[in-house]
Amino acid sequence: MIGLPFNDWGCLGAISQQIAQMVEERDPVLVELATRYPTTDALAEYLRGLPQRDDLGHAKDGPRVDACEPSQRLRIDPGDPNCVVM
């Protein structure tokens, strides 16, 4: 389930809408992730075990969510996530 953001409609709302659309369209990457990690705890453990790559705000380092200030990199199942990851 994707919930509505509590306090950052501009940024988190845009990200939530993008992910909700991917769920609705049964995006193959999300389906594969859900198959590999059937619980939230399993997915969180996997993500926490990956090396983090800081998002330094470079415009060509993306894809980016421009509704965020500063814009945030949003990548699906990256090998080196930042704080905004799916």
C-alpha cells in the first residue's frame, strides 16, 4: 500500500503518485522486487545492506523528481541507493 505523505505534498506526493502508477501498471521491476522480497522487512533488510551513494544534485544524475527542493534522484532497485529509493 502506498500512503499519502503527511507533510511534504510537493516532493513526497509526486514520488507517491509515480510509484502508485507503476504499481497500477504492474511495472515488471516492481513485480520482480515483490517476488524477491515478499515482506516489507525483507525489502528493508536488502536495501539497508547496499552501499549508499549520496545524491549530490547533479541534473544528469537521475532520473530526478523535480517537485522536490532540491530535486531528488529516484531510481528503482539501484545497486547503490540514496535516501529516496524504491
